[in-house]
Amino acid sequence: MLFFAIINLMETITIYDDFITLGQALKELGLIETGGQAKYFLAENNGQIFYNGEIENRRGKKIYPNDTLNLPDFELKVEFVKADDEEVTERAKIKQLEKNFKIKEQLQAGPKKSSKPKSPFSKN
């Protein structure tokens, strides 16, 4: 005999700025890979995403701390919390390190080669 349990997942997303958008939240949850996919995801799930209990389908909808998002099709409830000052500082440090690493990689790779097409009249 098989038994199936309904699992209701509760997720928490920390907001480091004043707000995030619904599209950013979907990306953070791993439901989409890029922000551009948000429009299609919301169209496919029209009427099945609830922001603070109301149906929501605008990818740019601003989500603030203490808001909730319910996705019944995914058995998922999300709460949004504000990052404390220490978390904001730590995230800023990490972002700066990532930026510095990318710059270092670019410098090590050397100058980019020109992708300008050659003219049939130019000398090789």
C-alpha cells in the first residue's frame, strides 16, 4: 500500500534592499533561471500565485519584508524578511569580492580580439 504525503514547503527570502520584484523572487526560489522567463512562468501559472492572499501575475510587483507569497501548485509558501545591518554588510563584501575576481579574470585573459569582419579589399 502506498501513502502520499502532501508536503507544504516554507521558504524564507531575505531582502537586502528596500524590496525585490516578483520576478527576482521566482529566480531566487529556483523556479526560473533568468529574469526574462518570469513573464512566461507567470502566464503559465495565471491565477495560481498569491501575494499577501491576492492573485498576482505582474513580474515587476514589488515585494517588501513581512509579505508572503503562496504558490499552491508547488505546495510552497514564501515569507520575506529584511536583512539586518550585519547581513547587508557581509553581502556587500561578497559582492565586491566577486567583482574583483571577475576583473582579475578579465585582466589575466588579456585583451579581447577584434570581431570586426575583414574586408575583401584589405591586405592580410
